[in-house]
Amino acid sequence: MERILVRLHPSESLATLGIPVVGYVAAGFPSPAQDYLEDKIDLNRELIRNPSATFLARVSGTSMSGDMEEGDLLVIDRSLPTKDDTIALCFVNGEFTVKRIRKKGNRLFLMPTNKLFPVIELEDGGELIVWGVVTYIIKNARHA
């Protein structure tokens, strides 16, 4: 299993900062109607629903390449329940890892996005703690 260094940052310690919103921008052809600024947006209010249960973590490693890349920022909410196909920060057999949780019948799997990494099937007696659900992945556009 890929080892992941997890540095958690409580969302409650984040300062409020109003960032101007351009509005909707065309991903196709430019639109001159979009040349105005809307109100400012508070990213804390936009991204964090449960401040006392929400943490931020930076991605380290490549097992989830495709969904997230090295240096991306994860918003993790500990108060949310896990569902099938949820991406979560898990504590498995003494180590942290970020994986997609899949249920097949009574079996539970932790799925990497990167096919070079093995699927982790949780065996009877294996330790799994779902530490929190990934609610947002803030991409670092400079990766490309």
C-alpha cells in the first residue's frame, strides 16, 4: 500500500477572505456578456458545510492520479456518512490512505484510480476507520 503523508489543517483556523467572482465563464467561445464582476465569494462558506468537522489535506502520492494529483488540496468532512463510490480518507491497518470505497455484497474494497496500484480488499479482522469523506478536490492547475 502506498504510504501517504497526511497533514491536516482544521477549517476553523482559516481566515475569511472575499475573492471577486467573475461570474460564469465560457469553456468554449468567449462571451462579451461575461465581462463583469459579481459579488465576492467566501470560499470557506462555499466549500465547508460543517466547520468543526472539516479539515484540509494536501495530496501526496500517485495512487489516485486521475481524480487527484500531487499537491492538490482535499476538503475532508468527518461528519458525513460514507456511501458506495465515495472518496474518503481511510485509516487502514495503521496507515492513512485516500481511496474510493466500493461495496460488493458483504465485501468492502478500497479502490485506487491509478491502475498501477492494487485494490485493497478488507479482510475479516482488518482494521478500517473512515476518517472523513472527501467533499472537494481543489486542483492545482499548474500540474499540466
